[in-house]
Amino acid sequence: MMNNARQYIHAWLLLLPAAVLLAAFTHYPAVATIWHSFFSTPKGARAAVWVGLDNYLTLVEDPVFWQVLLNNVWFALGTIPLSIVLAFVMALWVNGKIVGRGFLRMAFFTPTVLPMIAVANIWLFFYTPGYGLLEQFTVGFLGLPSHNWLGSQSTALISLMVVTIWKEAGFFMIFYLAALQQISPDLKEAASIEGAGRFT
């Protein structure tokens, strides 16, 4: 009995540092944000006062809020499924016996580890009006009019979605690749004997 209690305490002591950090930097800020949302914003010597649901009513009546919410929904619907599908295709490709497989895996995963400032600078070479690579192709090769991809309301969201998919697909690929490598070769051999094609 004493031994079990000692193991129980030992386990919780091991979990304690992570639990403290999680509570301090995740749970407490979330709860504090919700609590402060029921107060007015303090300004100078004027302290915050209880306003109840006034902040939420103001938010609901703000058309910018609904536009931002809609943009976030479209962003999520566009980036998450496409990133997952692209990651699965990449994982299937680099799981096969191809020349330069290690280099290809590194190339697919590299965008994931790049800092966002580096990613922004890389994609500015594509999107910058006047001399970006995309501009050179659409204007110089196709003869289309010049377009500000990040400054136009019609293409800014799509442009950001492309950057996000490019950066995140390699991260998802690692999980699919790990799962594919756990599949026993015997299963593939048995499937081929039964007449299953590559797609099946």
C-alpha cells in the first residue's frame, strides 16, 4: 500500500512542472481573457468597470467581426483538407523506392522548420507586384495585366492559403510517412497475391 502511494506521488511530481507551465501559459490566460471580457478597457486613471455582455453585443453588431470570422472559416476549410491530402500524396511518394528519396524527404519537410519571417521573404519573391516571379509569368509570359496579389481583396486570402499549405504539408507528411513505414511488407505481398492493384 505504501509502495503504491509512493509511486502515485512520484508520478504526480514528474507531471508537476509540465502541469504548472500548461496552467500558467494556457489555462490561466484563457480564463483571465474571458473574465476581463466582461469589463470595460481601463484608460489612464480610470479603472475597468463591469459592463456585462456589452462587449459581446458590440462585437456581434460589428460587420468587421463577421468578415474576419468568415475569412477564418474559409481559411480553415481551404488549408486543412488540402494540406492533409498533399501530405498524404507526398508521404506515398517518398515511401516508395525512388532515387534521391532522402533528399526529397528533406525538401518536403524543410518549409516546416523555416521561421515565418523567412517564409514571408521567400514568398515575397513570388507575390511582389512589378517584379515578383508570379508577376513575371502572368504579365511577361501570359500578357495579363499587373496584379497586386497580397493587396487585392479577391486574391489576398487565397495567396495566404497557398503559403500556409506549402509550409504545413511537410509537417503532416511526417506522420503519414511514419504510419506507412509501420505497414508490414507481408501485407503488401498478400494483397498483390490476391490481385489487389497499386491503388487498392
